[in-house]
Amino acid sequence: MIDQFADRLRALRAEHGYSLRALAKLVGVTANAVLRWEKAEVTPTRDKMIELAEAFGVEAGWLAWRLGERDPGTTAESLGKRLEGCSKAELTAVATMLDAFQVEREHSSAPKVRKKA
């Protein structure tokens, strides 16, 4: 279990393959600032915490204090990012499921026709 912000930040940076410099550039700080965050010498400002959470695709509350869930709610953008790493076969399977959901939605929202008695 990762209890401290510094540990969560270090783990996320490793998980995403960012160097200190790459993450720093992504959120507009120096590599030294990121290093100081990871050493728990200082914590980022609220705005930087939000930028970090967005860069890693996690909830800001989880990153800062381990409150709530790690993963944010599903959005079209977050799904798109997750689909980028899928194979053609996986994408075909996802497309088939989406088509089935669409057919079900259209079927359930179609007006009901009453038969005359």
C-alpha cells in the first residue's frame, strides 16, 4: 500500500515511464521540483497537484491524500486513451460490444405500438 504522496508520485512516474525531467516539463516545473516532491521535502501547489493527476489519469484527491478511487470516472477521452494501446482484435471486440449497446438503446427507446382491442 502506498500511503504517502511522495510514494504515489514516484510509483506513477515509474509506471508511466517518465523521467524526472519529462514529468517536470509536462507540468511546467523543474526536475529538481519533482525530485523534492518525491523526497517529501515539499508538496506541489493545488494547481500542480491537479496537473499531475491529469498527467497520470488519476483522481487528484487520490494522488494528494489517497482519498477516493485512483481512477477517475469514465469519459470518452479516458476511454480513447485506454483504447490507443489495444490490438486490432481487441478494438474489434470493443466495437462489437458498443454496437450491441447501441442496438439495445435504440430498441428500448423506440415508441411502443399499442394494438387496438
